Amino acid sequence: MSELRVPPGPGIPDGVVVPGAELSEQFSRAGGPGGQGVNTTDSRVQLSLDVGTTSALTARQSDRALARLSGRLVGTVLTIDAAEHRSQRRNRAAARERMADLLREALAPPPPPRRPTKRTRGSQRRRLDAKRRRSDLKKQRGRPGQE
């Protein structure tokens, strides 16, 4: 099995190369519509990677990936299913591409914290004027006076 290349991105300027020996592929029959070969070909692909023990990531990257992917992991194993194509070869490529995209997003550093800013004096004035106009409009809806 060949290695998995994660393209460079934020947090991984040189990219990451996961050795093929650390990836696990399983094949099974894909469900859904098909022709005569639907029950005979194992075109569905399950690609798995143990994020906690892979040698491709540093300890910091591994911790970040485990935290970000926690909802998708079983233990520390990330599994991707691909069954959208009819051929096993295309499903293998799709699974690898999805795994690389997930790892790239998971390894990106968190965005910088937002610096709170004050509202401008003009925006405060406009807000209060709008509230005053709305209040006057609602006051006019009451019953007419005894005049």
C-alpha cells in the first residue's frame, strides 16, 4: 500500500506523509443501485489510521488531531468510508483524499482570538433613536384618550 500525502497548509508548512504501513484498508460490497456486478464486486473502501500512534505526526500534532477529531474517532482510530464510485480504485482514491483533507483541517492551528471592540458613538445613537421611534409608534396604538 502506498503512503498518504497531506498537502501543506496552516500548521503544516511542509505537509505530512503517512507511511502506507500505518494505513489499513478493508473492502466490502457497497450497497445501493447497480447492475449485474453489484453483488459480486467489493468496491466499498474503509481506510483507517490510528492517529494516536502514527509516526507521521509529532506529539503536539497528534494531540491537536485527537482533540479536533474526537467526534469521529473510535478510540484513537480515524476511519473513512468511500462507496460513491462503482470502481474500487476510484473509491480508494476518494477515501485517501478525504482522509488527507480531514487531517489537514485537524492539524491547522486555532484562529486568533477575537479582540472585542467598542460600538461607535454613531451606532449607539442610531440604535437609541430607533428604539425611541419604535416606542412612540407603540404608544400611539393605545386607546384614544377622553379628549
